[in-house]
Amino acid sequence: MAEWKISNAVFTLRFDTVFNLNKIAQKLLDYNSIFINYEPEEFPGLIIKIKNHKEKYSIVMFRSGIINISGIRNDINKIYSIIELLKKLLKECRVELPNSYEIRLGNVVISGKFDYTNIDIEKIYRDFDDAYYDPNQFPAVTVYYYVSDEYKVSFNIFKDGKFICAGIKGDLNSIHQHINEIVNSFQENIIKKYAK
């Protein structure tokens, strides 16, 4: 069975509120432990970068009540502690986040290793119309894999059987099972045929 771990997970939160980004940005300037960037002429969101223990998270807040959070690795349930950290930070700025919100897991990137250690990535490139491979730029072939008609993920496959997969979406409670299904299906239907 192929091995994998989460390299990055991106969440979108939707709060039923309107954020005063100017006010929040002004208050957050006083904190040395976080980095903020707010230039509404160039980008409509307030970017907050927080370091928590050894991990760094990027938070983008929009006036409409939408917040994107990225940088979560391994344990996607860390999202809840990041939300609590954000609530605490905003409370210090005199901004109360509503208790109810929508949460959506928008993009998961994983890295891993297939059960095969010698993959003919040149042949994969020749056989797939939408594959991309330029060994002078990047030593992996990129292949799109259709989970359904409307849902595809991309695999970067290295000769030694290592891979990176991006574009995974799903329900937070069943994402691990969903990832296993995608990776094992891809290995069975594609990788197995190109293993030397």
C-alpha cells in the first residue's frame, strides 16, 4: 500500500459577518510575533502569517467574512486550534468572530511513495496526452487523474516512485479514506503498468 502524508491543506471558512480589515490591520501592527500585509489597492485581502510552535500558517481575511487558512501539515484537525488562535487574536483587536461558520477543505497536497521504485516516467509522458515533462526544469512527470468527470487531481511522479499529489478535496471527516482511495486507485490503474 502506498505511503503518503499531508504537505499542505487549504481551508475556507465562511463567517456571517463583515470584517473591517483596516481596523484589524491597524490593531495587528502592534504584534511582533505575526506578519501582516494589507494593501487593498493591490489585493483585497488582509494577509496574516502566524508561527505556532515549529509551523507557519497563512491566513487571508476578506471583508465578506471569508477566511482562507493554509500551511497545515500532517494533522488536518489542527485547523480547529488555528481557528481558536485566530479568534483569540481578533478578540484582542475587539473583533468577535461568530461561533457558527462554514468550513470547507478546498485543496490538500500530499507527498508519498508508491510501492514501486522504478517508474518509466518517460513512457508515461509519451502515453498521456495531457502529461507534462521537462527534465531540465523538474525531474518528475505531471499527470492528471480524474476522480470523477468534474474532479481531477495532479500527480508529479518521480522515477524512484516518490510522488506529490495536489488538488484533493473532500469532507474533513473522511479525507484520509478519500486520499487512500485516490492514491491506491492511481497506483493500481497507472503506476503498476509503468513499473520496471
